[in-house]
Amino acid sequence: MKTDLYIPRTYRNHSPDERFVRFDVLEKESDLFILAKRELATQAYYILSELRAQIESYIDVDRDFLISLKPVKIIEPAAEIVREMAMVSEKMGVGPMAAVAGAISERVCRYLAQFSDEVIVENGGDIFIINKQPITIAIYAGNSPLSMRLGIEIEATFEGIGVATSSGTVGHSISFGNADAVTVISRNGGFADAAATAIGNMVKTKDEIKTALDFAMKIPEILGVVIIMGDEIGAAGESLKLKAITD
């Protein structure tokens, strides 16, 4: 949350569904792309600002929460989003900020669901979805020939679902792996984010894709995972539905 680097999100142009109104909400480093049944930028900005204030206030007390690449113990009292980030990151063995984008996406989405029965919130590749009809989420994988050519079909999810992507070749987020995209599906947005980071750290060569998939499928919270590295793809998850995307 302290970087000033801005990367144009050109993949956001690939959202042709006419049942949604599209709008962006920015607050400092947070850059949200939102689809809803009506324009809710004011409401989204309000909840985003509240969530950021809670996280930033905690960082003022405990800077390790911001910079640690390993799990940290929370100093109480702490906001719910702070506690959850610490909890899910501990499960995946990464720093709490590895869960920040997914945790914010989920909370913004759930807040906006008061005003729209379908909402999609994307925050730097981390998405949370509440939808009444199936939708397909395209996977952005940088320079891979498979980028934006493959999608994950998401069934109606009234309770909400997180789809988070980590990359070792795209963006400014820290990754110790080399995969072009590691996409994780989970009911918890922050957990999906932390898991994508942890699994992405494991994939340094194409030979490690299967090992990473096997690891992911041992984690009950993970419903599905897709790993793309160059022209190679690996996927796992009983409910995972992949779909080819054509222009």
C-alpha cells in the first residue's frame, strides 16, 4: 500500500456484459474496477476509505504488518479486516499484506450488495463476485500466449466467491516465483489472495506446476487453482470450469 507505481489495467476493457454499469473508484494506491446494476461510486468510495483507514491506523501501531513477508501476531485491539488478513496469511505462510487486495475486494463487494443484487469488484487482479447468472472471468497472464484466452466460469454465487491472481512477471506485488499467473478460487477473498501469493512463490519452473497444484488441492478453502507459465497451463479443482475465450 506504499508504492506509487501505477500499471494501466488494460485487461479491464474485456468486460462486455451489458447488464452491468462499469465504474472505477480510486483512493491512494487502491484502484477498484466495479460492475454493478447501477452506478455506486459514492458508496464504494465511502467503504473503501473506511477500510483503508482501518488498515493504515493499525500499521501506525505495528509497521511489521506492512513490511513482513511472514505471518505476524496481531496487537489488539484491531479492526476485523486486519484480524482476517493476519489469520488467512498465517494459514498460507505469507505476510498479511498478501491478503489486502482480496480482503478489500470482498468487503467492498458485500457492502455494495445492499444496493445491487449483482456486484463484481476487481482490485489489482483480485476479484470478489456476487452474481445471479453465470459469468466468465478471463485470466490475465502478461506476455503468455494464453493471457486473456482462457477464463474461469463462475456459477451463480449469492454467498459470494473470491478469484485472486498472483504473478511473478506482471505488476509490482512481491512474488518469489516465475509463473505468469496463479489464480485461486475461494469463498474468502483475502484467503484467495494470500493463497495465490503462496502458491505463486512455489512455481519457479514449469516442472513445479504439478507440485504446486497438488499442494493447493490439500487446502480445504481452495476450490480451484489455475497456473499459467508461458505456453503451459495446469489446473485443479472438482468444481473448476475452464472456458476458451475468443475475440
